[in-house]
Amino acid sequence: MEKIDKIGFIGGGNMAEAIIKGLIGGAFPTARLLVAEPSDERRRLLEDRYGVRVISDNRELVGACDLLVLAVKPQAREAALAGLAELFSDDKLLISILAGVDTLELERLLGGPRRIIRAMPNTPALVGAGATALCSGRHARAADLRTAQHLFETTGIVQLVEEGQMDAVTGLSGSGPAYVFTIIEALADGGVLQGLPRHTAVMLATQTLLGAARMVKESGEHPAVLRDKVCSPGGTTIAAVQALEEGGLRATLMEAVARATERSRELGG
């Protein structure tokens, strides 16, 4: 990580925990991590599980760190950043994982031009399988983007996008794990309906999605091509695909991404 002495997290929720876990797994020293978290329960959990120092004062954190990760709810941004503008100088980098909140809004809250990188990770980062998109604010340096990329690569893959695309990223990969969990649950329910034990159905559904996703990633083939290879003429799979089309699965998932994207825009507004 380029010229970063200490990393501070404003907020110690699940995404902050995922990044902390990735950094520690990547041999970043625990002593150089600091978290500001208002919840006593979360403070104890992070201290016990990862051995990091956790405090309750955001001002103390900003004063002590040269890279800050803003990891609170979008609605809590003003409260989290209140009184911190005077502590932000040109030697500090802020990485925000707030859905819908653009870098101009963060500059406003921090009192002027600031080095800001915006990130949208997702919860599979907790198991090292996350997907994160990054974009630069107006005053971020090229090295800042590289630093953010190195940080999030400890939790999974990273893609670089334009800031205008970040709401769509939120709708697709940021919220996407919830769509997949719903699909796994529905597939398992279908198996149970047909007589499978619940545990067996869940395990088969989970591994099926995991394996299919891996085939897309490693083969480089379009998902439609891989699907066609499974659909024998007059077979079981093409009959099932017909049911998916009749039920509007494709349109429903596209609409889910659209609604989450719009909600991300609303949170920023």
C-alpha cells in the first residue's frame, strides 16, 4: 500500500470488517489499523476478533490516520463528518463506500477540495469473494486510485468505472448478493417441494450457483452460450427455461437492478 502509515475506519460495520479482515489476511499490520465505532457491542467484537484498536471519537481517528475509510450508512454521513473538515488536509485520503453519495457532496461536507475515492463493495468481501467498483474524485491523485485498488483487492475483484456509473454498480453488484440469496432459497424450496431434504436442497442449490458462476468467469464464454450447452432438444432444462421465461425471471431481475439504482440516486439526493 503506497505511503500509507495508518488506516482509519469511520464506522465499524460489516463492510469495514470485511476490509479489515482482508488487510490483515494480506499481512497489513494490525497496529496500523484504527476504527471509530459508536456501538459498544461492535467495538468489543472487532477488538476481540481482529485485535484492532477501536475508539468512539471520529476526530481522534482522523487526526491519527492518513487514509480514512468512510463506512457508515448514507443517511448518517453528515453526523459522521460533522466537525472533521478542519482536520482534513492535503495529506489525507478519504475512501467512501457510501451508496449514492457522490464525491462533490463529500467535498461539501469536508469544506472544500479533498482527495476522495469512491468505492462500492459488496458483502461477499467477508469471505474474500467481493466485487468492488472504484472511481476517483476531482482532486484524487493517480496514486490514490492505485492505493484503493490494492486495498479492495484484498477482499476480491476490483473494477474501475466512471462516477456516473456508480449508482448502477450499486444496483447490480452492491445489492446483487440479496438477489442471489433469494434465488438460492427459491431453488432449494423447489427441491423440497419435489421431495428433497431441506439441507440437501440448500447445498445443491448453493453449489449449482457457485459452479455456474465459476464457469462463466473461467470459460470466458457468454452466459447464453453456456446455457444453450445445457439445453438438450426436448430435454428437462429447456422445459425449465421456458418456465423461467413465462414467469418473467429475466425482466424481474433487470427491474430489481433498476429499482436499486434509483434508490441509490435518492440516497445521494
